[in-house]
Amino acid sequence: MSTTTEAQTTGIDRMADPNWWRQASVYQIYPRSFADSNGDGLGDIQGITAKVPYLKTLGIDAVWLSPFYPSALADGGYDVDDYRNVDPKLGTLADFDEMAEALHRAGIKLIADIVPNHSSDRHEWFKEALASPKGSPARDRYIFRDGLGENGELPPSDWDSVFGGPAWERITEPDGTPGQWYMHIFAKEQPDFNWDNQEVRDDFLKTLRFWSDRGVDGFRIDVAHALTKNLEGTLPTKADLEAKALGTDGFVDGSHPYWDRDEVHEIYVEWRKVFNEYTPPRTAVAEAWVHADRRARYASPEGLGQAFNFDLLQADFDASQFRKIITKNLVEAAASGASSTWVFSNHDVVRHATRYGLPATEVAVEGEIMAGQAGKKWLLAGGRKEDVDVELGLRRARAASLLMFALPGSAYLYQGEELGLQEVGSEIPDSERQDPAFFRNKGVDIGRDGCRVPLPWTADGTSFGFGDGGSHLPQPAWFSRYAVQEQDGAEGSTLELYRTALRLRTDLQSGEELEWIPNSNPEVLHFARPNGWQSVTNFGTEPVDLPEGTVVVSSSGLQDGKLPGATTAWLFG
Ligand code: NOJ
């Protein structure tokens, strides 16, 4: 494993440290659902600025901001109209600058989400493409093809979009006749860019510089593995592609027409040069759902530098699965020169406090719909509330999170998990749902709105303190129990557990080594970090003896000096 960073041994300013990201705690903000400063029911940039003191006391190193760009919100902002602006519904560029400054003053870095695979259908370029003739330079920035069939009435291939339904949409030509088809891996409001087009490449370099110049410290790259495509000749059918996928692990040879092609890395080599124009260099993390053997290239120092590993997120609460995943990922990260990433929750999946409370058979629910991407089941949001053992889910989530904070590498947290917040399930009426996955998969998938409901800041009052107005997704009455106000300073609350753990994590981190300590109980995971820091997790149900040392924090109370089931404790010395 790699060694202690210079900054950690010499105590140089963490903000200036080029390695700040290696063991950072990164908090994801989904801006529309974080805090609403103007009472319009949508969270906004000024709302975030007002909560910087909260973020500071939480003890995180960086904020990752999901898209805040002008957008019709066909896919929660991942449908971008203009890459170099702020959505007027969320604020202005001046608000953004003020937020960045406030975060930096608090010692918190800022990571922006970049969405390079597709724009929205309201982007100037797409409008121009629709108004321009077939074969024009404007059409070449996207992926337009003639249809099959006698009159081009059939899509160029039978591929499905990730959100369900076809991956092609037919347009009406400027003269009013039915025309070409454009490709959209996601919703039809998200046309895919043509990354063979130089203007597209240049424009993204401009965007990276634009935000880097405004003080953005790093980037999260949306669907980083989809940009380059091979759509020459007759396109393979869905069945051809499925036959070639290896089990559930997708393609391993880069030959899929649009997922994880080798050429995509040429783009990131160019991006890296831009990141390195800055001091400290801008960082990047790839969202790439690829075969595990192909992840390292995204994380290489010549490329994006880091890649999300969703393995723990997809695992059960199970000691042997955790151990295998942790070991493998640390080895892989060390081999690529990156540090590993860990994540249990984000805006796309069922919150882990709910996942871990679902009956075992229902854990891998809701959605085959990422099949075709890496051939994997994706845990889309929407756990059925009635089936959830809320107390067990929360207890396990706290244990899992405390274990994650003891691991070397970056820990990515999703807003609300520090409150132990549960997924909102069937309480969201169909008429108020927003996720395109729900609309394109009627009756199959309730979508991801359940993890995107605005946060409860106060136990009562309008929208639980989210803002003075309503809330763009309905908050259930039980949100009150999870409010920041209820947990702030309350002994044993999840918020206080996170605060303690994140503070200790910063204090205790000194290198990136992890040593497993054998335990005769297969349900116990015990490891040591440099300087005598140890973490021990009991995945079982019966209390177990604790190793020697002083317990500095535990995810649930000890039982007669023993470590109860579904509990993690950190020991020192
Ligand atoms: C991954 C994002 O996390 C998800 O929310 C979005 O729907 C897709 N990419 C498409 O941009």
C-alpha cells in the first residue's frame, strides 16, 4: 500500500496539499434538496452557503455538488442546458462564488459534477442541431442516424435506454417531415454528445477551466465510461450485446459500442493536463460502472486520478463480502497509484439505513435497468417502507459507516446519511414523482425520488426547516425524528456519531496501510491502521469480546463490555 503523504507527516496546510483527496471525507450535496433560502420549495446555492457552519462542524474535507446548472430537471439536473452557468432557480454565478469562498474559508474543498456524456435537449447546440439539416456540422456534435425500415421509421438499433424505453428518439426535420433519430443512453431529454467532434472536446476543456478558475477544486465525472462510441456499420442487437457480456460483469475487452471503450482514456489524458495547470492540481473522480478489472485505468494518475468503487454499496451487511471487497480494492487502488473510494449511499440508490433493513431477499431490488451498462443490477431507490426493519437498518448503517471511516482512501457520504435518514418509499404519490426512471418504467421501478427528499433541519415547522415554503418532494411526518435539531448535541445520535468519527478520522489518519487482525469468529472484522488505531465490527447478532485497547467511539452502546451485534468500535493503543 502507498505510504504516508508528506502533508500528513509535516502538517502542511491541508488546503494547499496536492494529496488532500487521498483520504478525504467528501459530502455529497444534492442542491435542490439540501436547504432552500428563498422559500420556493427548491434548495439553492444561498441555502448551501448558510449551512457552511453545519458542514464545518460535521468535519468533512470536501463537498461534492450534484449539478447546479440551468436545467429543466428532466433528470434532476443531469440534463444540462448550459455548462458554464448556474440555474436561475438555484441562484447566480455570484452566489456560487460566495458559496465557494465560504466553503474555502471553512477549510472545505469544492467538487463540481461534470456531465459530459449528454447535454439536455434545451442546450443551444441541440436546438441548433434540430434546426439544421442532416449531415450539418451542428448535427455532428450529437449522434444522429437514419432510421431503419422502408421510411426510416424504425430506430437504428433495438437498444434500451438506461431509464427504460428505446435509446433512440426520432425528430421532426425543420421542414416538418419525420426525420433522423438521435441517441440517448438516458432520458430522451438527454441527447448523447459525439465525442469524435473536436468542438465538443474543446468545449469541455473550456468548462473545466471555467470552474477551476472560479475555485472549484475537483470534479466528479458523470458516466465517465460512456463518452466514446463505435457506431459504425450495422449496429449489434441487444441480444448480441447481452450474449457477449460476461455473467453480470459486463464487457472486459473494450468492444462494447458505448460502454467503457479504450479510447475514452485519451479524453481524460487531455483533461489531466488541464487539471495540472492549477495549484494544487484539480482532482477528479470517475463514475464508471465497469468491470472491476477495468476500473484502474480511470483512476490512473495520467487520467482522472480516482474512480468510484460501488462494491460495498452493492454488498450485503456481511463480514466475508466486506473483507473481500476491501482487500481487493486496496490492492487495486495501490496498483493504479490512486487511493480507494468508499460509498454506501448517493442520489441514485436506496439509502443504506433502509437497504440494510430490507428483508434479505429484497435487497437486490428495483431495477435490472442498469443491465447493459455493466450488466449489474443497480439498487435503485424505492425500498418498500412496510417491509423495512428501520431500527436494524439504522444500526447496521451506523456500524458500516463507522467501519468505512476507518478505511484508508476517500469516504463519500450522501446528505442525510449523517442523520440516519431512511428512504422515503410509497409515501411519495405517483403524481409527485420526478425521476424519469419512474416514468419510463411504469409499474416496474418507482425511481430514485425516495433518497432525494429535502432534508429535515427542524423537528417541526414549514418543510422541517428546509425552507419557508414547501418542499419539491413531500416529506413524510416521520422525518421529524431525524431532524438536525433533534440530533444536534444529543448523545448517541447519528449526527453526533458522524461528527465524532469524522473528527477522529482526521486526527488518527497517518498513512494508507491496513492490516487485518485474525479473529476466530467469521462474523467479526478487525483491522489496524498506523499509530495503533483499530476498528472492529461485529456483523453477527451475539455480543463478542473486544480486543485490547481503549474504545474511542462505537456505533452502538457496548453490552457488559462486549461488542454487540451490528456494531463497530474503534480502539486506540
Ligand atoms: C449518473 C447520475 O448519478 C444519475 O443521477 C444520472 O441520472 C445519470 N448519470 C445520467 O446523467
